[in-house]
Amino acid sequence: MQTFRSRIFFVGLSVLALLVITACNVDGFFTKLEDDPKWVDPNAAAAAAAGQDAGGPGKAVYGRICAACHLGSGKGVPGNNIPPLAGSAWAQGDAQVPIKIVLHGLRGPIERNGVQINGQMAAWKDQLSDQEIADVLTYVRSAFGNTGAAVTPDEVKSIREETASRTSPFTEAELQ
């Protein structure tokens, strides 16, 4: 009798385990990879109402190139030496500064919001066109609560020509 109960218990436990394993994605029990939270552009509704694509072409470039480090929210990861773009004075100020940074890169140390950041951003001058840099900077300067003006491809071209002989990333001191 004891052996029969043990077998029934084992079979019941096996069936339960099989049900749990095969039902991993039951809502509220486990989450699916697709359930990962996504950043939502707070300006998307206004842009949609105006008949524009929220973020424009710069949003696609940002998603492909920048979001891996600076995150979809633009908050960066200061603890991992990646500064925020959201609320950044450099992102919103004189357009020459972010153009130079995207073209030639930036190396630390810098301080943002009381956090020392000593990382290095790659140069993108050989991978991105003037149009793509203008688009992504226009997006960054108008997203994440930023209020900077649009950047034109001509501005990027001018700074690209001006700094063509540069071979190293900029430092904070050089950009001030």
C-alpha cells in the first residue's frame, strides 16, 4: 500500500512539474522576453496629433547606436561611466559641443549630477553621415525633456571639416 501511494505521489508531482514547465508564460506567473519595459516618448502623442513621426529619423539612429549605452530613457548609467543625456546642458546648449562629441568622442573625467564619470565615448565620424548625426542630435536635443534647437547637416559638415585633423577624443576642458 505504501509503494502505491509513493507512486501516485510521484506521478502527481511529475504531472504538476510538467504543467508548470509547459505553462511558463501564463500571465502573472512568469514574464516573457517581450514583456520587457519599453521607453515611451512623452512627446509621441503631441507629435502624432501634429501628423509627425514621434522622434523622426533621429530616434531610429538613437535606438540603433546610442540607446545601448545611454539607455532608451536618455538617463545613462553614471555608475558605469555613461553620462545622462536627459537634462544635459551640453546636449541642449551650443550645438557645436554635441556635434564634436559625436564626431570625435569624449573621454573623462567629467562630473554630472555630483557623480564622477571617467569613461570614454567612441567617435562616430567614420560610421555616421552628416545627416544621421544631425538627425540623432536633433532627437536628443528635443527628447528626454531637453529643449535644444534642431541641428542641420550643414552644421555637422562645417564642424567635421573644421576638426578633420583631430585624432583623439575631446576632453571636458577642450569643450568649455
